[in-house]
Amino acid sequence: MTVALSMFLMFTQQPALQLAPQPPVLVVTGSADILVAPDEAIVRLGIVRQASAAQTAQDEANVYAQAIITAIGKLGVPANQIQTARVVLTPVYASGNQDSRNPPRIVSYNATNTISVRLDNLSVAGLVVDAGLEAGANQLGGVQFGLRNDLPAREQALQQAVLEARSKGQVMADTLRVNLVEVLEVSEGGVSVAPRNEFAPSARLMAAADVATPVSPGQLEVHANVTIRYRISPKP
């Protein structure tokens, strides 16, 4: 007991550790938005067929899907840019109240085959849509535009965001009569590439019986955010 008490007294007599004062800091954020033209497009077309037998529904969907692929290929789109994106077979159950003692009754099957087409030539996007519809497609997933390599655009937006943050920091420091001594921390808030308006993820499509479907790629918006922490000191 005496030894334990002595150790307790030794610890309690030690001076409390003093935390080093934190340097004054200035935290600023910067953001940037740049507009770039897309250089690729993804067109999604699909076929849905219904039949009383699962195999029949799937066979019919396969026939139409092959016709769609062939029609798109005739436009000069390379085969390696046309792919099957989704194949689904689902049962259709009888409607109305079902007897809880018996399982639901299947009355038919829906077979879905979705085809994705990647285009380097954006001017043929409307022609691809029309060719797919003429070949039997009854689903249109729209046209999505993007960049094959978005790194240069992301870097440009990030650079502009940093420049804005630095400019804002200098203005604030001058107003507060302090110096920006050094950068303590920089964090990226994210860089995103998105359509400029709400219609661009699936391009606006306007189809008429005797008129080619017009598809306008528009522009993509690249957005970047950064946060910078500066150590500051009073001006003399």
C-alpha cells in the first residue's frame, strides 16, 4: 500500500503537460467549372418480346437483337463497338387475387435484350437510333455523351480551382493585414464530369416517321473543388 501511494504521489506531483499553441490559420476554398466538347457517345437500344413460353420469348428477342446489330453495322460502326449490354428473361404472373395456398401462376415471359453502341463519330448517333428502331427495337435508353480521356480536362479544372483559392486567400489576408506564410494542407473536394444541362445524360431525341432523329451533343461541364489551409502571421 505504501509503495502504491508513493507512486501515485510521484505522478500527481509532475507538472501538467502544456500543449503547444496552434498557429493561426486561414482556410479558403476554390472551385472551377470548365466546358468541354464530348468526343464519344453511347447509344442504348433494346428489344422486349413477350410469349407464353420462355424459349419462344428469348428466341424472338434474339432474332430482333441480331437484326439491330446488323443494321447498325451497315452504318460503318465497327463490330467491337457494338455489344450486348443486358439479357433478361422474367416471368409474367396472372393478375388478380391469388389463392394463398397455391403459388402465383405464370402466364407468359418477357425477354429483354439491350444493345450498347459506342461511337467515336458523334454525327451518326441519330442514324444509329433510327437504324435500331427500323430493325425492331422497342426500347430506347437514350444517348450518353462523354470523354474518352477526361484527365486533361480534370487537371485544368483542378488547376483553376487552386488558383481561385489562392487568389481568395490573398485578398482575405490583405484585408486582415496578415501574411500568408505557408500552405499547411490542401485537400481535393472532388472533380466531376457531367452534362451541362439536365437533358445531356440521355440526349434529347426527337423522332418522326420520315425525319432523321436529331441528336445534339452539347457540352460537358467539368467541376473541381479544393480547400487550402494557410499558416498566417501578422504584418509588421
